[in-house]
Amino acid sequence: ARLRLKDEPAQLLQLAPAAQQIAARFTITEPGLYAWWLELTDLDGFEDADAPRFEILAVPDTVPQVFIEQPQTDLNVTANAVIPVEVTARDDIGLRQVRLPYRTGSRGGLLSEPAGQPLKEVILFDAAVPGPEEFSTRDGQPADQPPGEQRQPALPLERIAAHQWDLEQLQLEPGMQLSFHAEATDDCDLGEPHIGRSAARLLTVVSSDDKVRELLAGQAGLLDDLEQILQSQQKARESVDSLLIQLREAGELRTEDRDLLKQVEIDQRAIASRLMTPTASVHARVRRLIDELERNRLEEPDLAQRLSQLNTELTQLGETRLPSITGNITTARKLMQSAPPSPPSPAERTPADKTPADGKPGTEKPDTDTPDTEKPGTENPATGTPETGTPRTETASGKSGSQTAPAVPSAAPDQAAPNQPETPDTPGPAEAPEAPGTLSPETLKKQDPPPANPPGKQDPTANNPQAGSSGSPQPEADSDQPETVPQQMLARVESEQELVVESLRAMVNRLSRWQNQADLERELAELKGGQEKLNRESTELGSRTLARPLAMLTPQERADLQKLADRQSRQTEKLQQLERRIGQAADALENRDELLADRLRSVRDMARDLVADGEIPQAAESLSRNETGQATRLQQSISRRMQNLQDALENRGISDTETLLGQLRQAENELEQLRKKQEELLRKTDPETEGSTAEEREQQLEQLHREQEQLKSEARQLARRLTRLRAWQAGDTLRRSSASMDRASGQLESPPEEDQLEQLRRRVEETQQEALDDLDQARRELARTREQVQEVLEQEAIEKVAEHIRGMIGRQQQVIEETERLEGLRAARGNWSRAQLKSLRDLADVQEGLQSETAQLAEQAESAAVFSLALKGAARLMQQAAALLRDRQTGPSTVAIEQRAKQRFEQLASVLDEQPENGQPPAGEAEQQEQDPETGRPPQDSISLRAEVRLLQALQQSLLERTTALDAQRVDGELPPAQQQELDNVVEEQAALVELAAQLIARFRRSLGGDEEAGSRQPENAPAEEGRPPRSEPEPRSQTEPQLPGGSAPARTDLKANQPEPAGTPSS
């Protein structure tokens, strides 16, 4: 036996022992049609000349096909987004696995990576890990198998795999990219693996702010589409209005009017399609924006609320108004198609008019002209909702439906047919579905008077005029239904179109307002981003040019400084343009949204103040002079104020405490002015009425009413500002005061009778006094809030300068060491060399630079007055040292001044280092602390207050030592001129310390809940306050404490007279 396969050589086969069976095996390696047969030879050598042949069709095992259905395009995503991925895979035999290979990298860096680099994978489907159900040849379709054989799980021919990909687990950063594609494999184990690959998708990771701006741009596109749809809807409503006028006045529609009705139907379907189709409509895009907001995990409640409101309103339009409008227009058009061109009026009709067109009374002609598209049950292609069938109503021409037409409703509204049950308002289960709001025949029965006979029965009075004459008189059997029903439907369409127009107009107005604000926010964000970029570049350049005179810079460095200065200067112009745009937006919203207009005006004022303060041109000037330290501090202040602008524009709380404090102070001034105006108005409410006429009194009341209304408006506006400034208690009290003003205004609005004038005056005075009392309370509450913010600002000021102060110690030590080195070189040589003089000038420049930075630090710490005073003293010492260096004086006196400046920084650093850890008060003080109900902080444990008291003590000790040293330098009771100048400085600093000590005492008393003003007015022998020790005479001074003759403390006049004679050290 030999096996033959196509054109291949014969293969000798081995016979079974009984010579009755043959076993053979062969392999098909290529696709195609193969023929195989057996050549058999018996024991006698005979062969089968025509052996039966068998065919095998070998088909190739193709590579699986795989497609990424979602996402359909490349996306910008946030680092913590959840991306829905949907993959469809198909294979001719069966799928083994579906997976998502991916890789991450920097923006643009993925293409440069080697192609052979292994990729990470996300497994979407694996046949080796079956789910709860066995796989089938195609999802939902079991594989065919012979009867009796045990069913074996088969590989699926198609698989749709969905996966929610949480990118947060990949730890991506903004600027990175993620590239992925889908792969599918089958069960082929011959040759190379069969791997199908899809097109790749690229996810670019962006910041949350960038993603929000992208969604806002999508919202802007919605506004453009809604404006166009609103115009189309208004035009359609105007067309319906024209048709209704034609029907009311002429009683019929002309040919051009019927064409107009058809066009309105087409336009209305187009409007519904643009608003509600599942793919590219406005509603679909709103849903996609909502999904993107949720999938990217963006915390944007305002944007989410806007989109959710749009989604709700569009859903309501799509489910109710639009289907109803479209259905009613369609029904009216069909009814008008069956109406005669010029129907006679009811008075002109004759019995002949009532005879059908075929001349055979009582017979009906089936309607064969109605197209299939107008039969009941057809679907509305624009909205996807089923349409109701056209009501078959008998017309004057005699055309009717396939069944007997019902009698046209003609009964009067108060004459219902006898023995006819009332139609329920809700359709029964047997009723055909209809579009919401569509006026079907059944609906007409509910709204109009019911017919005299049930549908499908002949009117007994149709051929017998005497029938039904008994009893109450019956109206004429003929009716105006072919004329009135379309008119009623179009009237219903008109009213619903008006509702749609109002809804669309409200959407457009809201989106326009939001879009204008979004444009302002985007412009301000770009301005702030440009400022932050300037800050970074200035800091980087300043690290290379710091402490070098402008003349020593390279030409390129000078060019870079000038370019930065020019860019910084242009920020003023951009800010002014933004200020004008914000003002225009506020004016446009004056009558539509008073609250938003008021907020925009507040933002405009903040921008105007930033321009007027001149920080931007000052920073530009500092950059041009290579004063990068001062420029950096100014730029940081500009950035903080721009952040405050952004927070205020986006209705967030002001993040900069200094700006918040300034606005609270401004609000205090405005509240005081408001209180004075209300007090003056209360005084004018009781004018001299003797001799005045009734007309004059009425004019006086009208004037008082107008002034009270103006004060009420100002109070409400200020209350809203206080709420934004987080002065909630003062804002609530001010709103209560404005409510009293409103009552007073209402009482003044209507002039009373002559005998009721005095009673009215008392009522108004009582109400105005309530408003004035609330204004006083609001003023006190606002003052408390301002003081709390002041404490926070002081602590922030200390923290802000702390690191700079510690860094100044080392930098000043370098100046001291360089001064000593130059002095040593000069002493060794006997005079100055050119190189040494150049080094000395550079050293003086460095000292002046440190002095300028210290002066800036003093300005930043202005709210912490003691710290600011100490820094000003250090700056003054540095200025003296720089002047001595420029006079080529590097001796001990110069070094001593430099050392004193360094010691001042060391004092400041020592006080800062003594701060309790974790904000805990020192031992022994914790038990005395009570939480402030307003702030939740202990009033006595103000970190800034304790630090300032310690620093005040250190400064006083320093003054004492300087006074002692000056006293030792007297020559014949007189001080040399240089020491006399130093004494003047001591006197000035001592006076400043006295004032600061008084301020700290007042702050301490306020923190205990005392009233500074009340305390200052308290009589000398007044009883002690509860919980506070009584006043006592000051204890006698310690014998070691320095005293002036007569036992008095050193005074400024004594120092000026060179009379202090300190001895020893103070005891406390």
C-alpha cells in the first residue's frame, strides 16, 4: 500500500497483521486544495487502476484582528484619571488571549526608545483562565458539536473586552506620555506566533488646570451651537405665529402656507437632531464633558454643576417638549393636507355640502392616499420616539378612514354627551403610545367636548333632522373640526416653542456669563504664569550675577537682565488691559447678576491697586540695575497678589494674609462711613415740622426714603464683601442691619395721614436705631476679625524672614573676614595697592547689597514691628560699615560695626530658635491657655507675641550695653562727635522700643478679652476686673538696676543731656 498526496512521491505504508487495515499520517504545510488516494496491490500483483480520490481543502489560520473601540482618539488626561478601554478581537478559529501592551516616557521621548524594549502588559482576556461560564465559538452562540459527544470548552471567535484603567497606579507626572495598543493571539502553535495588533493610542498626562481649560474650551463650543439653535428655534416660532394669524384671520392655509408648515416641520426635526442625537448633538457633547470631568477626577464643583444643569435641561427638552412639538406639527400638517382649499363657513353650508363627493350619502370611501410613513407606529427619525397615527377625521370632501369616521366634536363646552363616561387623564394600557404632549385624537377628546356618539357609530341625526330634537336642543351636526383642530395644535406648538426658546435663552445667557468669566480666568492665569516664569528666570540669572556690580557683568549677562526687565515692565500693560476687561464685564452684569458684578468690581479694584502700587515697574528697574535680590522679593509679592486676584475671580478665599488684612481695613473704613450715614439719617428723621406744609413733609419723607434705600444697598454690598473676606459674623450682623434698613425704607415709602405722622416717626426711629445698633456690633466684630488676621500676618512675616535672617549671619561673617584680610594686607604693605583697592570697592558693594536686602526684609516684616525695628537697625549698621569701607577704613572701628550688625542677626536667629516645638507653649503656660472660640487658638499663646517680647528684651539689653559703653567714653563730661551721633541713634531706638512695648501690652490685654479703650478711660481707683489682680504701686527698683539721680528711670531728655550714669546690669 502506498499513499499518494497530490504531486508528492508515494509513501509506502505498513499493513496491519491481518492485512485488512492501513494506518497513515501526512502533513499539510501550505493552504490550498489537496487530493490524496491509496495505491493498493494484492497478493497476485493486481492494482486498482481507478482508485478513489479524496480532497482536502487547507485554509490558512489567519492572524487575529483586534481594534480599540474606546478611546477612539489620543487623549489628554490627568495623572490620576480612570480611562475606559474597550477592545474588540476576532479570529477565524479561536482567541487565546487579549492584552494591552504599554510603555511610558517623557513627552516626545517614546519615539526615541529602542523598538525591542520589553513592554508592560494589562491582560484583558485569557482563555487559560476561564470565567464563570465556558467560552463559546462566539459570545452568546454555542459551538456546534455532534450528538453524544461530551461538550468541550471552545475558544471564542470574538471577544469584546472592557477595562477601567486606573492611571494613578502608574505614578505618572504631568508632561509624561503613555503609549498603548491592543494585541490578540490565537491557539496556533506552528511557526511564528500569530499576534494581531491594533493601532496605537497615546495618552498625554497634563496638569489638572490644563485639563480644566480643555473642558472649558469644549464648553465654549457648546455656547456657539446653542446660540445657532436658539436662532433657528426663534425663526420656527415666528413661522408658527404667522400660520396661526393666517388661520385666525383667513380661516384657511394657502399653498405657500402649507409649504411653510412643511418647512417648519423639517426645521423642528433638525433642531431636535442637533440637540438630542446620540452621537454629535449638544446633549451628547455635554455628556462627554461630564464623563471626562469624572474620569479625570477633577475637583471642579462649579463646572460640574453647570454641566449637570445643562444635561438636566436638555434631557427634559428631549423627552417632553421637542417630541411634543414635532408630533403636533406633523399631525397638523396631515390634517391640513386633507382639508379643502377653501372650506365654506358654517352659515353658508347647505345639505349638499354635507354629501360625500361620490354623491352617495351614507357610504364611505376608504383612504388609499395615506403613505406608509404616516401610519400609526412609525418612528420619529429626528427624536427616535414613536409617532402617533394621523387621526382620520371626516372632511367636507367626504374622505374618511378605513373605518367609519367618528362624529366631529361639536358640543359646547358645557354640554357633554349623555351617558358617556369621562375620559381619564392618563392613557390606559390598551391605548397606543404617543409622543409626550402630542395632540392625538384621544387627547383631543380629553381637552375638547366629547362627541355626541361613540367612535365608529353613525350619528342618528345625520339623516334625520328631527331626531334628537326632544329634550335640550342639540347643536348642528356639522362642525369646524378640520379648521379648529389644526389651529389648536399649532397654538399648542406655539406655546411649547416659547418654552423651548426661553429654556435655550437661559442656557445661552448662563453659558455666556460663565464663558466671559472663564475667558477672564484664562487671561489672568496666563498673566500669572508669565510672571512665575519671569520669577524663575530672574532667580536663575541672579544666582550668577549676585553681588557683582553691573559694570563687571559680561555683555550677555547685561543683555539678559535688560530683556527680563523689559518683559517685567510689559506686565503692567497686560494687567491694565485685564483690569479694563473685568470692569466691562462687571458693567454688563449690573442688571442681570448683581452678586457677580460686585465680585468682578472688587477684583478690578484689586488689579487697579496692583498697578498703582508700582511694584511691577520697581521690579523691572531692580532687574535693570542687577539688584536681583530686591527684584526677586518684588516679583514674589507680585505673584502672591496675582494669586489673590485669581482666587477672588474664581470666588475662592483670599490666600494672601497681607491682602486680606488690607481689605479688612478698607471694609472697616467703609463700615464706619456707613454707620455715620445711618446716624445722620436717624437725626434727620426727626425734623422740625412746625410751620411746614403737608407737601413739604411728604417731600422730606420721600428724600429720607431714597437715602435709606441707598444705605440699604450699600450695606448689602458690603455684607457680601465681608463674607468673601471670611468675616462671617460681621457679614451676618450687617445683613441683619440691612434688613432693618429695608423695613425703615418701607415705612417711609407711603406718606401717612396728618394724625399718624408722629406715630410713623417713632416707628421709623426705632427701626433705624436697630440698624444703627447692628452696625456698631458689626464694626466690633470686624475689628476682632482684623486683629486675628493681623496676628496671623505677624507670624507669617516672622516665618517669611526667618531663613533669610539665618543666611545673613554667614554672609555678614564673610564681609567681616574679608575686611580683616584687607586690613592685614594694608598693614603689611603700608598702603593700598590697586588690586586691594578694587577688592575694597567690591567689598563695599557687597556690604551695600546686604544692607539693601536687609532693608527689604524689614519691609516684609513690617507687621511684626519689633522684628522690623531690629532689621532696620542692622541695615543702618551695614550702611555705616559700607561708608567706612568706601573711605578705605578697614580698622577695628569698621569691624566693630560689622560685628554689631552680625550680632543683631544672631539675636533675631536666637529668638526664632527659641520657638516651642510643634507650637506647644512653654512649661507652666499650658494650664493658663484657653481656646479662642473664634479661631480655636489659645489667645495668650501667640507665637509672634512671645517672640516679639523676647526680641524686645534682647534689644533693650543691647541698648543698655551701648549706653554703658558710651558713658565710658566721656571726655570731661562730653562725648566726641562720632559717639554723640551714636547716642542720638540710641535715643531714637529707645523711643521706638517704648512705643512698641506699649503696643505689645495693648495686644496682650486684647488677647485676654479686655477693651483697650475702656481700660484707658478707667479711673485710677476703679475696682479690679474679675479675674485680674488689683493695681498696685510699682515695686522699688533693685539696687543693682541703673538709676538716674532722684530714682527716676532714664528718659529721652536725660540721654540727650548726656546725663545717664548706668551702673551694673538690670535685674530683669
